[in-house]
Amino acid sequence: MNRRLYILIGAQRSGKSYFANTLIQKYKAAGNTAIVYNLGKPSDFAAAKEIFLCSEKQHLINFGKSWRENPEFYIYEDENEIKDFRNFCKDWTGKAAKTARLDLSQERLFFESFYYYVSNCLLIIDDARAVFRYGVKAEFLNIFSRLNHTGRKNPLKNWQAAGSDAIIIFHSLDHVNKELFDYATHIINFKYSMEPDFDRVENEQIRAELKKCFTGLNKAPQYSYTVTDIQNLKSKIFIKQN
């Protein structure tokens, strides 16, 4: 299966979260998992349940100082119970989780563990501008360049290296890191609050498609959106019916 990386763009209250929440429900219905990272308001993404990723201090309490010698993200908290992240897929089959952002050192460890232990999952990174403000770091590129193979150490044998899909959410095309276009399979556009700087998109053909999408959405009802298939360089508009 060729896994997908969606760049999802739109202004606040344009329909982005509703769209992502609908995909979460589809993953759950199929018996897969989903996780929203960098959650804003706890009320966002109603299809997912809030969990808490454990800090460095909590790892040290649970594993002792020897953990520092070879640190790895192992644990999270669900309803005041400490659980093993390596069993995330087994514990969350047919369910979805959402969580606030970690500090930078734990974030790196978390996404390294995601690559090793999680598959058949929809990863959603909300408000991605904050996460990628200082560039798309190696732990993210490792996942995005190998989406077809995440979960190499998944304890569920049938799910080992089964891959994952990802959605990266931005409020504007101006905020999207240029290197993400090299890994994305689709770009989903809702309405923007203002016209972006299309010249930030280095590929001329993708840039032309996004300009057409922007023009089409300006004339469309609220909550309409476009989907651009980057591989085939084709876009389709989905009109919200009143």
C-alpha cells in the first residue's frame, strides 16, 4: 500500500478540523488507529480521546537513571494509568488519541518511537507551523520519507512495517516548509484568509495547480475544499452544498 502524506491548509473555521475528524472516524471504523499531536483545545477532534505523553522526568522515575544512557520514548498516561507506548497499536485498535506537544528533546524521542512501533495509523500534526518553526527535523523526515514502512518493531506481527498515513495542518500556504512538498502526496486546500505568496512553492506545476485551487475556492461556498494529487498534478474541487 502506498501511504499518503496530506498537507492540509486553511484559515481558522474553514473546515480543516472537521475534515480531519471525519478521516479519524473512518480509520477507527476500519479497525486502525489515529493520533493527533500538538492538540490545541481539548474539545478539538471529538473523535479522539485525550492522553498525556510522559516527560523526561516521568521516564526517569519509571526507569531510573540508566534510562539516560540509551533514552527512548516508552510511556504515556491514559486515565491516570501509565501505559507502554510500544503497545499503542494493540491498545488503540479501532480508537483514536489526541495529545499536547512535548518539549523538543522528548518530541524527538516520541517520533523515533512512532516510526519503530506504530503502523496502520493516521498521524495528524495540528498547527504544524509551531512544530516546524525551526525546520523539519530528522525524526520527522525519517517518518515522512518512509511512511510505507513505519512500525518495524510493532508487537502485532500482522502490522509490522505496515506503514502509516499523515496529515500536516497549516493555517496558510505561507507557513508550509518548502521541503514538505518533496514528501507530500496530496495538498488539501480550504479557504485562506488572504492570498498567499505562491512563489514559495518551487515546483511550477504544483504552484499553478494551487493558484487554480485558490481562485476556485474564492468563488465557492464556505467549507468547500480542493484536493491536489501531486503525483498526477490534478486537482478536484468539492463544493459544500447549502
